[in-house]
Amino acid sequence: MELHKSPLLQKLSIELGRRCPTDADVGKWVENAVNHGVRELFFTLQWSADPTRLPKSLNTCKTLLHLRLSHKILVDFPTSSCLPSLKNLKLYYVVYKDEVSLVALLSSCPVLELLYVKRNEDDNVAKFSVKVPSLRVFVYFNAMSPDENDVVDDGRSLVMDTPALTRFVIGDDSGDSWSIKSMPCLQLCIVAPSNSHS
């Protein structure tokens, strides 16, 4: 990345497996990509260390169109975040700092059209809130399995406010509650097994 002389970077794809040294400075790679006006960033991190926090410069990247974050990544976006060009966002089994960070991330994307989410049970979010006026396609898979001995509502839920949504695919056997506001533009809704896209 340091030898990359072009002022613009179309795409950066980072995939690090379990054998990758945990002292790799992946944050610096992402920051360099942002500084080069990256348009597509795909980041998969499966090492054994704790989830990695991404550099703050990503929070206000004006050029980013497509962002995919997968596995050992900590989603920590402040309310001041702004991703004005982001249209496609994919979050695969990431960990969120808290529910506020999730809301801040989605609120920072005024033109977001596609959101693809795969969740697991330890992602730190009970109320998964998706309030995105521009969203047209939402794919949501929750891999959490309900506890047969748990008869108490734990408060976990999916909350949607997506008036422009045209396509909705959901796979959720968790037993979480759903709160879905009116979707007058909806043309296709598919309910699929949550483990079909694990």
C-alpha cells in the first residue's frame, strides 16, 4: 500500500485467516486505503485475537461505495460518522461495540440501498435497529438458536423502519421478536432457514 502511487484506489480486499500473526497492523492498511479514496473495501479477519477496531478515518470516508466487514471486526462508529456515498453494506458475524454504534453506522449512510447482515449470538446487540429511509434490499440471517429452557423474554429484537424497501429476505430461528413498520414498496419477501447461509 505504501508503494501505491495512484491517487485513487478502486478496491481493497483483505482476507486474513487463523494463522495470521495477530500483531499485523491491519488498521494501517485500511487507513492507507481510505487516504487513497478507496471505493470498495472488503475486510475478513478470522484470527484468534480479539476483534479489531478499524481506524477512525473510515468513519468519514467520502469515496466508499461498497463495504463488507466479516468476523473478528469491532464495529465502533460514533454519531459523527458520515459515509455519504455508501450504497452496499455487508456485515458478516462482526461484533458491535454497542447498539448505539450500529445505529450510528446506519444513520451515517444517507444513500444506502443494500444491507446484508449475518449475526451470531455474541455480537453485543439485543435490539438490532435498522432505520434507513433509502434502503431497498435487506437480507438478514440470525444464526442464534433459542434456548429451550429459556421461557423469559430476553428483549432481543429486530426493529425495522425502511419505507423504501422492495426486497426482504430473512432467516431467523432465534425466537427474537420483530417490529416492522409499513413497507409500501415491498415487492418480494422471502423467509428462509437461518442456517442456509451460514
